[in-house]
Amino acid sequence: RKMWEVATSVSVDGMIYTWELRSGAVLATYRGNHSGEANQALATIGADYLAASQTGKPSIHMWSWRKDQPLHKSAIPERVGPVCASYSGLYLAAGGQTSGSVYIWAVGSGTLLKTFEAHYNKVTTLAFTQDDAVLVTGGEDGLVQAWSMAVLLDAGGAMVDKKGEEGRGIMALATWSDHTLPVTSVCVGYGGTCCRMLSTSLDRTARLLDLSSRSQLAAVVVPAAITTGVMDPCETCCYLAAADGNIYQIDMLNFPTGGTSLLGTDEHRAKVFRGHTKAVTCLSVSFDGSIVVSGSVDGTCRVWDASSKQLVRQFEVHKSPISSLLVMFNPVEPLGEEKRPLAPCKPLQKYGRAEVDSGELGAVVSAQLGAQPMHPIWSRIHDPYNTHHLPPHRMAMDIQEQTQPTQKQKEQQPGPSSTSTSSSSTYEQQIAALKQEVESLKTDNARWKDLNKALLSR
């Protein structure tokens, strides 16, 4: 497969296009999507799948790059906005639009591994570190928080609420509360747990954060509200998309430190990408940092040369505002190429293991152990989430009734005498067969001895 770079963009009308970055040729089209205006509603899962949150209903659709129709349409607990997959492709995270909760699924099995309250208002952005050790979230409450995946996926993790009340939530690894308006994006750099992060907000500020020291390194203010921001692969400069239709380039090697710097000098004014007629909603950078791709409310995707800031190409296939944009190596397999096996991918579960009701709990356990379905009586006993508990005396009577055999079952059961007689006859037959086998072996042994003597006498 040729490893050229492609862009995958999605618009408000739901159309998803994968097109070649250098020529603008459309490689594939994917249908059945209704992601709407949600930012970061599109995510790639490993090298085989694409996921998108759906606007207006609690659902996530997943596509294989080989088919234009959704592979799975999964119902989830609530409507979600941003979705993000881990770099390994093992986990998929989504941010709730009502409760401020974050949901984490295992892609291979579809199991809902964790649900936790991350923000006081809806979640607006999600990002994993390169080593998948930390999940970073941003919300409308203006907070940027980092969460340890080891703690999130550990059933016995620290259960401490943000207010310090035991048993209500999970403590964040780090929290930054410098933004005064909703956070719009978080871009995570290289370095795993020692990385730098770029957070943007509608308060017109972009802040450079350090995960290892849990501190803010610098901040800059632009003339308009920032809708999203990205860093180039070398982390030498960052690009900030604004509501005024401009893209501002900031030199991170000379990033102003020691406070917040206002972007208003002549040297900074020259580093502006101009061309969009409406607000820029999404940004992405090529793997070598030479090309910047932007999507806007004006319905166009523009390809820019990073060094000269000149427009290279304009993609105008979309008929509505662009909501999400990704740059990746070509995932579409050319015709005639041998198909490689896909990674496992199952529909996402709506409830976690602790939220399954009594009937479903018995079926799940039986499927995992290969046993018969759990009896309803025992499922009511072992299921602490079932609200229909029986009183102790009634439960004991019910168990006794269920465990005692009925009259018909008693009639069908053989008596003790018939059981012992059949067992003894079976044992006698087995003993007789063994005796015959022993006699046959003795005969063969004697025959081999005679043959051996005859050969030695010659």
C-alpha cells in the first residue's frame, strides 16, 4: 500500500469524505452519519475503523474503511460530543453532553469499562497521550483535567470525589483551571506522561501546559475566540483557529513566558493564514509539518503551505459547514490488493457490568462460563442493583420451593434399588471386557517369545 497522506473530513450534513492531501482526489465516501456540528466528533480506531458520535440521539456509529455503510450502530447511555481512540486502538472514549461524564469502551469486545464524572458541565474535548497512559479532558466548565488510565481501569482505584467526599468520584491526576470560558480543544504532544499540551478556549487564550510538573508554562491571547488548536509534529510552532476566519501561527520556541502575552505585534501579524470567510472549526497538520489543513463553517477545506502561508488547494465537495477533520496515512486499500485481516471490533455496550439487570446478568455470566442460564432466584440474590428484593422469609420459602423436586420429577427419578442394580451390572461388564483384553495380551506375549527363540537358535 502506498503510504501517502490523506484527509478525512465530515460536514454537518453527515457526509464523510476521504481525499488525497496532495491532489484533492476523493478516495472514499462514507454514509449513514449524522454527527452535526459537534467538534471532534470523528476518530480513527487503529488502522481499520472510523467512529463518529451522532447528534440528536445517544449513539456512536463505526465504519470499516472497506465499506461505505456503518459496521455498527451502537446505542449508548447519553448523547456524546467528542470521541477519541487510544493510539493502540484498544480503547474508545466519549464525552457526555448532559452529565459531564466520560465513557470508556474496549473496542475488541465492546465492553463499557468505565463511566466517571469528569466535568460539571458537558465535555468538549478528549485526547490520549502517546503511550495511552493518560486521558486528557476539557469541558464547558473551563477545566482541563488529566486522568490516569491505570486508575480508571482498576476496579479498586481511589474513589474520591473532586470535593473530597469519599465514594463519589475518581481524583484527577492534574487539573488546570486558568481558562475562564469553555475549553474548545486540547492537543497533546510527544513524551507520554512528560509531554506538553496546548489548550484553547473561547476566552481567546491558548495555554501551554506541562503534564509532568502539572503547571502552566505560558499563555497567549489572540484577537478572536479560539475554536481549536494544534501543534506541529516537532512542537516548534502551533496553529490557532479563530472565529474571525483566520489561523494564527505561534512560534513555540519563542513562546512568551511569565504570564499572558497579547498577540498584537507586527511580527505576529505576519503569521496569519487568511482566506476563510467564516469561522474555522477544525485544524490538522501533515506528518512532516509542511502542510496545514483547515475546515470552516463556509463549507470548504483548505490546504495551506506552512512556511509561506499560501493556499495550495481548496476542497469544496462538502455542501455544509465542516465539523471535524483528520490527517492520516492512506487507510483505503487499493483494488486488487490482498485483504489483510481486520482487528476485532464489536458493538459498544450501553451498560457496564454493574448496571446489567438480573436477567441479563445471568445470561452474561452463563455465556462467559459456558453454563446454563442463572436461575432467577440466584440472580436476585447476587444482584445488588436489583430493587425488587424479596423479604428474607419469603426468599427462603421461594428458594425451598425452587430447589425441591416436583412430584413429576420424583416419579421420573429411579429408586435406590434400581440404581444400584444397574450400576453393578455395568461394572461387571467392564471387568469382563478387561479380563478378555488381558488374556489376549498374554497370548501375544507368548507368541513373540517363541518367535524370538526361533531366531536366536538359527
